[in-house]
Amino acid sequence: MQGFKEGEVITKSLCIVNQKKERLNSLISDYLQSGLVLALSGGVDSTLLLALISRQRQKQNAVAVTFATPLYPKEEISIAKNMALKYGIEHNIIPFIKDLPDELLTNSKARCYHCKKAMFLKAKNFAEQKGLATIIDGTNADDLKVYRPGKQALDELGVLSPLAITGFSKTEIRKYADELHLKTAKRPSTPCLATRLPYDTKLDFRLLEKINRGECFLSKLGFEIIRLRFHEPVLRIEIEKSRFAEFISQSEKITVELKKLGFKYITLDMSGFKSGGFDE
């Protein structure tokens, strides 16, 4: 009886996920009727949407856009560009370098709201010029459970989040992406570099570039989930607890490389990686 009940639960769960898939594809099909703009970051969420759009008969009614900003690693633009090319979707890069909101530059707690508002206003203008009615992004159901002030800005501008609308969790998104053989299925999230500094600390883009270079170095050593948080003058490293021993065994090499970037004091956070490290 126990095995039967477990099988029944699994079957029910699969039915629910399949219903989500059907609804998601139906929404995308509806959006394409009047044209859509996809905010493509190169992460697993927006890339899944890109792949699903490419399977639709009216995929020519879609355009992907990626924001060029010092708040995201340059590598993200290349990844997004290559993914759009692979799936045959027109891709445009929207500069977001000048006229950055003061609330963003001062790294206020509401920075995400003001940043998203300014970015997606540009996307909205782009969509209007192209005659495309709908803008969508990769916000998922899990994002709605945590502090995401940027979502308010998206709602105010009428940006739709089909993954959230259909209730897709991050785990379900990764699984769906894996089923479609997407290279991004297991790719770690890459949040805005402003999250590496405490709130109300003025953003220094040269410092953020150094932090990004440090994370890239650790990534090349095989550490997948990494955050370098800077509390002047201390650089705090967050990685998964399961990787502590491996990290310690390479600590001398890591310290030398990070000091080359200009960080004087370097420490490993014994609490391990945690998303939204400055939201506590």
C-alpha cells in the first residue's frame, strides 16, 4: 500500500507539472499573437522562455533584449547573444550605463525598484517602437516568496512574468530546461553585482569589476556558487559549506590572487552561501 501511495503522489505531481507546461506554452502562444519582447539575461529562467518561444510557429513575432550595464558581468551579454542566435530569435542590446537612478548609485534598499523601473522603461520604449505589445521576463514563483522590490516596478509597467504566473519553481524550471537539453539548466544564478555591497554604500564600478574578476577566478577553480561580499576593508567569501575543505586546501593560492586585485583582508563566511546576504 505504501508503494502505491507514493506512486500516486508522483503521478499527481507529474500531472500538475504537465499542466503548468501546457499553460506556459499557451501563454507564450497568446503573447506572440501581438508580438513580444523577452528580457533575456542568459540565465536559466529567461533562456527557458527563449527556447519555448523558438518552438512556436509565430516565433518571428518575438525579439529578445539584453541590458548592457556595469551591474552585470560582461560575459552575460555574450551568453545571451549566443543563446538568441542558437534559437533563431532576433536579439538587441539596450545600453543602461548613463542616467542611472540616484537610488541605484547610492545602493539604497529600494535600488532594485528604481533600477528595474529605469531599465524596463527603456524596454517599453523599444517595444513600442517595434510595435510589440507584450514584455515578459524570467521572474519565477520562488522569486515572489522573497524580497524583490523590482517586481513592483515590473507590475507598474505591465511587464508579465509567465513562469511566475504559471507557478513554476526554480527546481521545476531547471528540470524543464534539462528536458530540453538547455546548457543553462544547471547554471548558477548571477544576481546584480550591487548585491555584493552593503545597502547605502555608494556604488564603485571599478570595485564591482574587481569583485567580478575575483568570482570568475574562483569559478575557474571549480566553485560554482560564489558570492564575494565587500565590507570595507574586509572581503567576505560565501561558498557552499560542502566545499569548505576544498576551499581551505587552496586558500593560499586564493588569497594571493584576491590580494592582487587589491583586497587587503579576506575571510571565509563560516555560515556558507546564502542568497540575499545583505537582506538580513
